[in-house]
Amino acid sequence: MDELVDTAFSCITAACNAAFKVSRGSKHSIKKTAVSWWTEELTVLRKRKNALRRRYQRTTNNENLRQERKEKCFDGRRKYEGKMQEAKLKSWKMFCTISDPWNVVYKIGSGKIRTTTRLTTLEKEDGTYTTDTRSTIMHMLENFVPDDREDSDSELHRKIRKEIQKPPDTADDKAFTKEEIIANSKKI
């Protein structure tokens, strides 16, 4: 009977372990980092740096011991930050050697990549869809660009319409000098 109960219990346990997420790690398990350059060594150095800092902060009654722990704390922090900067730089150099990261940027900027933009169909309020580019554009204009009608203006809009009728009353800019034009053309 005991053997039958043990078998049933082990089967149930195996089924639960397969069906449910079981946490088997400690409270401070190492998780996957969000940055590619992070290493196990950096994790160890960060924990060591934090431990040294806590030890230094807890020392209050012995000034010699406090000074010694302060030096160890700052030394641990320098070592950690140095290794972290080294890992970042190494990762960046590797990224730059693997592929040309600016290739696509330069091609887009110089106009060498031509993409054809096609407007897709849009669903109208009545549930039907636009059938071609023209009907899609017309539908977008009807919904995204408001009509400019004076009879529906607010007080602010009426004021703006009135203000734009007046010519601007500002002083003209002074004319460009020949030297300014030559200096700016040399910059190009």
C-alpha cells in the first residue's frame, strides 16, 4: 500500500511540476540582463562593491577602521566602474566590427533606398472599406482635416481671421553684405 501511495504521490508531483512554474532558485537568483555587455564578473563586482559600502556605512565607533573600510569601499567602486566601462567599450567595438551600423542610415539619408508607400484600405464608419488610393486619401481628408467654415468659428478663430488681414508692422531685416554671403558659401 505504501508503495502505491508513493507512486501516486510522485506522479502527482511530476504532473504539477510540469504544469506549474516552480521557483527553485534562491531569493537573489541571477536573471537575464537587459544589456548585452553585462557579465557574471560584473554581477560579482557589484555585489562586492555594495557589501563594502554597507560595511563602511555601518562602522561608526572606530575611526581607524572606518577610514580603512572607506578606502576599501572606494577601491571596490573604482574596480567595478572600470570593469563596467571596459565591458561597454568592448561590446561597442565588437558591434562596430561585426557590421557597418551606419550603412542603412547613410543609404536613407542619401536617397539610395527608395521605398514605395502604398496606402492601405481603411474601414469607414458604415463598415465598408475604401477600394483604391483615391478613396483612401479622400476618407483621410474627410476625417483628419476639419472644414474651414466661418459660421462654425469660435471667438478665438474669429480673432485670428481678423488679425491675419492686417499687414505685419515690423521693421525689415537689414540686407546681407557681400562678405556674409562669401563666408557662408565657403562653409558649404
